[in-house]
Amino acid sequence: MVLEEILLPAEEIGRKVEELAREINQDYAGRRVTVVGVLKGAYVFVADLLRHLDPLLEVRLDFISVSSYGNAQKSSGEVRLLKDLEESVEGKNVLLVEDIVDTGLTLDYLCRLLWARRPADLRVCVLLDKRSRRVVKVPLDYVGFVIPDRFVVGYGLDCAGMYRHLPYVAAVRVEE
């Protein structure tokens, strides 16, 4: 793998996370919300986002894990549930937090799964939106950045399990 360029420096990501948190604070003011982070990629984003949510919001946190990549760089198209939620979301306001959306297949699967559990409300917050690769229309209520069709790592995103620790989002070239 070759690091080609930093697309989103840490400072720019930080400003966007604060901006998204302000929108979420406004939309959920006076309400309880269950934040559902999608593992593993969204863990950094979720942690930073939570630190910027209003301390007066009643926030619960849960995680779900799915896979459609394995160790590949392209989605297999088949989504598997690896870790389910620990608590019921029935009747709750749910904010699903995802790192990146490209084809939309994973997010579509997650939204259908969560809606089947009858939450009061379900909204989606994504850090990165790779719209050019979309094959399924998915609802996005909060979007950090629209990015080009490049393979990216950092800020929780990986390449075969590596590079999640980078404080920025970088485009990479995967050598065969």
C-alpha cells in the first residue's frame, strides 16, 4: 500500500465533527437518543462525536458490527452481522453512526435491520459519503464529507486491518 495524499487533515475532520454535533444537539434537544456505532471503522468518529454532544442530552451508546469486505478492498456485496446490539432499540430515537458509505449495501442492510426492531426514529450520520459508487439509495441525515472514488484509510478506516490509527483520512494505492 502506498500513501498517495492526505485528503482530510485531522484539523478539518475535527471542525466537521463539531459541526455535525451541533446539528445533532439541535435536532435531539430535550430527547433521549441511542447512538449506534458501526464497528470497527466508526469507532474513532463515534468517540469524537460523543465528546461534542450536549451534556444535557440523554445519550446511550451501543455498537453493531457487520462485514462486507473481509480483507478485500472492494465490497463483496454480501453483508454479514458479526456483533449485534446489546440493548433493544424498540421505541427509541436511534442515531446510526457510520464511517463511510459507498455502494450503500451495508447501510441499507443496517437500516432495514434496525427499522424491523421498531425504533421511534432512525437517523443516519456518516463521516464520508462516496456518492459516485452508490448502487442503493440510502437515507443520510448528517454527512461529514463527500469524497471521490478513492480507497481511503485513517481515522478508523482500514486496509486489511491496518492504518485505523492515523489521525487523518488519506487516499492510498493498493499495490497488487
